[in-house]
Amino acid sequence: MIILDHEQGTEEWFAARLGRPSASMFSKLITTTGKPSSSADGYINQLLAEIITGHSEGHFSNAHTERGNLLEPDARDMYEFISGNEVMEVGFILDDSLDFGCSPDGLVCTDGGLEIKCPAGNTQVAYLRDPTVGVKKYWQQIQGCMMVTGREWWDFMTYHPEMPHVLVRVERDEEYIAKLAAEITKAVNVIKTELEKLNAN
């Protein structure tokens, strides 16, 4: 993996992600069951548009994302306190191929990572009632981060300042990662082929 230390959300970070499949969007390429996603074509078109125009698409900010940005440092501090693990913050991490990557909320120890979500109260209650709900929702992202970084486990934490936290350790799933890698490779190849066609015109 190649770690780029651009702060997440900066122009440099967006530029590094430009036109590349990223773990937070891997659900556009593959379902949680390992089948190709019906959203793949639309996502490929989005990435092609980013390369052609030089501008990021599909990134937006709303009350939920702003809430997450504000609470994430507190959640990270809590994670370090309760786990005893130090979290290394990073920017965008590229696969060795340079074709895709991920932006984890942190790398932990030598073989782990961290994904933090700071949901609204009703969603946090759903995660408290069944901690596997959140893991299933973000399965592609979590496994994708492990694929890019080569890590063996990923801690999934949901944080709400007025409720108990949820913390689940997710192990690496090699069978799923193989299917994920195949769909990413397929998407990357389509992007390269379409770019060659466009450049030839």
C-alpha cells in the first residue's frame, strides 16, 4: 500500500481519489453477498466524468456528514481509551496498482484498522439492539479497507455522545475479498478501455 498523508477532505485528498474506486463506494460495485452490483455502471460513469473533467463528483455535505466530522475526534479518543490502542490517522491509501484505494478512519497496531460512524440517535439504537446491522451495512467498505491495507482485522465503532458506543471487531474474509477484487479489476479495466476510446476520437 502507498499512504498519502493528505488530510481527508482537503483538495489534495480529493485529487488523490479522482477517478479511482474508493472503499467507501465499493458497495456500488459489489453487494454484501458478493454479487456484482446494479449500480456499477453508474459509478464507472461517475469516475470517468471525474477523470475527463478533473473535478470530483458525488461528494456532498449535509447535516449527517457534518455531524460525523465534528464527533469523529471524540469517537477516536474514546476508542483509544477503551481499547488501549493508539490510532494512526492517515489520508488516502492507494493499492500498489495505484488504481484504487481507501480512506480509513485510522490504522491500529500493525495488523488492524478502524472505521467510525457517528449516526443519529435512532440509527445508534438500531446498532445497539443488533451490533451486526452496522457491520453488514458497511461490509464492502470494511473488507475493502482490509484488502487495500493488507490488514487482518478492522474495528467498527459507532459513537453517539448521549448513548453507549458499539464496537465490533471484523475479521478479514478472504473469499469475499477475492470477489471484491474481481469487481474492482473489472471496473478499472472498463475505465481504462473507455478512456482509450475517448482519447482516440
